[in-house]
Amino acid sequence: GDTWPAASVIRAVEHQALIAVMAERAGVRVPRVDQVIKASGGTALLVMDRVAGSSLGQLPAQRISDDFLGRLWADVDQLHRAGIAHRSLRAANVMAGDDGLPWLTDFSFSELAATQRQKDLDLAELLASLAIVVGADRAAASTAAVIGAQKLAAAVPLLQPLALSAATRHAIARQDGLLADTRSAAAAASGLNAQPLARL
């Protein structure tokens, strides 16, 4: 489902800028958009504030606090309440700022008028990405604590390879049984018995 949302480079850059501004307006921590520059030869640039910190995938689990996880899920919930699906919530697109707070980056594939399915896929992607870093149980518990059991339950059937980005799929496959463990932990945290996988 990783379709390019725009027909040209300048439209793609404008798309990212618009969604970042809309996300910021919704109260989500995103790098502030400074300007869009159209250069020669069809090149376009998006100038944003630099986030001092590291991507989630570069951090050891002990440096990721429960407060960080809670704030991250709260930001994703705010994003979804604003009607926006990120559509690429893999570890590389979540920054842990030097201030200890999460930042969401890279809105290349995001949707402004997102469907519920796209939001559920966001949850599954981030849940799987977090499980790689902090383990299945902690990832599932942090999700349920913020977004609630009902929303988590909708993501459980999407915790499968075909629903994840290539980067997350390959990373979680390197830890034997982690995806299945994450699905079980998420089902338990949502108060449900095991659910059949969604048909994709």
C-alpha cells in the first residue's frame, strides 16, 4: 500500500508540508515547517526545523521511558483524531528528542482524510516497531494504556507481515516469534481472545 501520494516532486513536497502543518495544528510534536522551495530542474525542497535526538531504532530499550511511550501514543491518537494517518510509523520515523520527548517525522505517505483502516494500520505498524525495541509486552501495555482496548483490538488482526512496512517486517522477522508474541500480547491487553488475521 505504499503508493506515492503526489504526481510530481513539488506536489509531494507540498503534501508533506501541508500534513506537517495540520499535524502541528492538532497538537502533535512534529518538526516545524519553515518553507517550501521550488528549484531548477524540477527539484523541490522542504525546509523544516532540525530535531536534536535519535531515531527510535537507534536507542537501547533502557533509554525509552514509559513516559516517552505514553506521549508517543498520545501524539498518534491526536493525529488520528485530526483525521490524519501517518502510514509509515516505523522506528526510523519516530525521533526521541534530546528533551526526552517523541517527535513524528516523514509524512511522505500520509493521508489527510484517512480511513479507519489506515489508522488501524498505523497502530499495528507502530506497535510492531515498538515491540522490536522494548519487547512485545511493554509495547502492548503502553498502547492499551493510552489508546484504549477497543482501538488496540482493531489493530490486532493487522499484526501480520503483509500489513507492515518492509523495514519493520524485516526487523521483526530477525527476532524469532516476536510478531506472534506481539499479536498475543496485544490481544491480551485489549481483553480479547486470539482473533483471526485480517484478509489483506
